[in-house]
Amino acid sequence: MLYFFSKIFKNEWYFVFLMGLLSRGIIIFTMIGIAPLLSMSSENNGVTFGWEVFSAWDSPLYEQIAANSYDTLGSKPGSNVAFFPLFPLLMRLGMALGFSSNIAGIVINNIAFFLTLLVVYIWIKRTNGALVARWVIAILAWCPLSIFCTVIYTEGLFLLFSSLALFTFESKQYTQTMIWGILATATRITGLALIPTFLFIAWRKKLPLIAYIAGFVSGGGTFLYSLYCWIHFNNPIAFITVQHTEWQRKQGIDWEGWGQMLAEITIGGKNWASGAIADPWHPLLFLIIMAIACGLWRYRASIPQAYFDYGLCSLCLFLWLLSGDALLNTLSVLGGLVLLWCSRQRLSLVVYVYGLCALGLLLSSGGTISLNRLAYGIVSLSIALGVTVSRSPRWGYCTLAFFTVLLVTFSLRFAQHQWVAMLP
């Protein structure tokens, strides 16, 4: 057995595929094997044994676009216009080859995810070494939000094209950067963060004119979709307009949503909703956790390192049990900013700047819905976390153990049609 695992770690490709296969295996087993059995004794009877379990929430909208194109309400765009076209187009291609829409979506997303693991491994091994690359792959594969790289969503596809665009730009292969950038921005609007990233780095490093051109051209996917919306709906930003009219997104930063999430973490959801101290235990427990954390940090020099690490990990776990999804949603963005800043010396400039630009785009999106899922689609955050835990494996193992628990939990939620990327 020891010989088997030593061979896996020596052969980089075995390790990459093992991380992908094990994490996908847990997701598939949980969703197909466990969730339907649990649903038999619950009020949720919507879980079935079959591929339909991978289609929920946004998934049917992608299938609808693939089968019937975008909705129109007279001359106005329907709500599914908010979803970019590349993923549904690939699904339609799969349907033309004889696959059902859900099988096509599952296969495309999973293949893209495995290719992402390979690309990111090669990239990070070149910039940070093999050890860091393995940690980054483990983080990418076992992050609980990676469930959206297995179901019918665009996470796998977007991670692949954005990673390729960043990798090729850093390698000064600008023609490839344009191609991958166009595909990324045709998959999701957050791909537009590539443009300021490339332009800033081209200016900072005094790169040739072709680098600036690659930066502008990488937004071609969104430009082409905007042209489509202009022709069909007489509104070149229809994909943004419907988010404000149909989904009630705000303009700029959603201060109310962020305030609610921070309040749920510190004083508790019941107290926030009632405007009074209906649940005194939540703020009291929060203060106790913070006080113990401050004490551990203050006297860290006199505490054995293992005790200090496990103590902080335990406090993080208790804080999650207390605050739940509000904590995860907040840490995905605000914690991501802190993580990027703290690890900036060990990140390439491309990774660092793209992470900041993409998080800035999320913050200014006018909502807090699904922030943790959208943050997972920013490959810079997984790289930064992998770089950080590679310096302290004890934290890395605790993180992966916590991720595994959440991966199973999120898989059950999605299979039971419960919201995974939570509202505040």
C-alpha cells in the first residue's frame, strides 16, 4: 500500500487524476447512491436515481437554451438571457451527436474540469514547484464548490478557459491568449476581469503592443454576445438588464446584503431579523470564540505549534457551526482578498492581479447570491490557498478534511434541490 501511494506521488499525472477521480466519485456516490435513499423518508420526493439528479436550479435553464435558444417576451429578453452562450452551444453540439441535454452538459463540464486540473498543475509547477502544485490541485478538486464542476453548470468550462488564458499570457503566447480569452468571456461575464489584468500587466512589465491587443481581444466573447443581444433585443447589455429587472440586483455594491451577512455571523440571523436580542447565545458564543482566538494569537510563542494550529482550526470549525453559510459566503470574497494579499509574494503577478480584478467585479455585481460559487470560479483563490497551506501541511490537511465534509453536504443539498451557493 505504501509503495502504491509513493508511486502516485512520484507520477504527477497519477496524482492529478486521482484527486479528480476521488472527489468526483464522492460527489457522484452521494448524489446518486445516498441522496435518493435519504429522500425516501423525508418530505423531499424530488430526488431520483438517475442523471436528472445533476440538474437543478440554473441547470434546466442551460438545457432550455441548448434545446430552444433564448426566451423572448415579445421583443424583450427573457430571464435566461443572463446566461452566456458557449456552454449551451456545446451542449447543443452534444445533442446533435445523439446525447441527451443533461448527459451532454455533465460530460462537457467534467471533461473541462479534469483538463483544468492538468493545466493548473503544469502552470503552478512551472512557477512555484511540484509540491505547491499538488496542494493547489488538492484544493481545486476537494473544494466543496467544485460540485459545480460535476453538475450542469459552467464552472468547469470557465475555469478551463480562464486558466488557459492566464497561463498563455504569462508564457507570452498572445495568440493563444486571445483564443482562450474569447472562449472564457463567452462562458461567463466574470471573464471580463481578464481585460484589466492583461492591460495592467502589459503596462507594468512594458510588454509589446501584441500584449495590449491580446488584452482587448480577450473580451471578444462578451462583445459577440452583446452584438447578438443588440440584434435580437435592441439592447446590447440585455444580459445585465435582466439581472436587475428579473433578479432584482442592485447597482454597485450590495451594502444591505453584506451588512446582513456580517450581522448573521456576529449577532445571529434571528437577532438581525427581529431587530432585538431574541437569541442571546449567538453573540455571546461569537465573543467567546473571538476572545479565545485572540488569546491563542497573543500567546502563540509559548504554545506548541501543533496545539496552536489545531486550536485555531477548532475555533474556525465552531465559528462555522455557529454562523453557517453566511460565514462561507463572506470568507469566499473578503477572506479571498486577505488571502491574496498575504500570499502576494509567492504568487505570479498574473495570478495576483486577476484575483483582485475578479473579486472587485464580484463585489460590484450588485448582489450577494452565490458569491461562494462565483468566487470558486476565480482560479487565483485556489492557487493562493494552495500556496498558503503548502507552507503549513497541518493546516492543509485540516482544510481538506473540512472540505470533504462540506463536499458531501453540498452534494446532498444539490441532489435534494436545496440551495447550495447560499443567499445571505
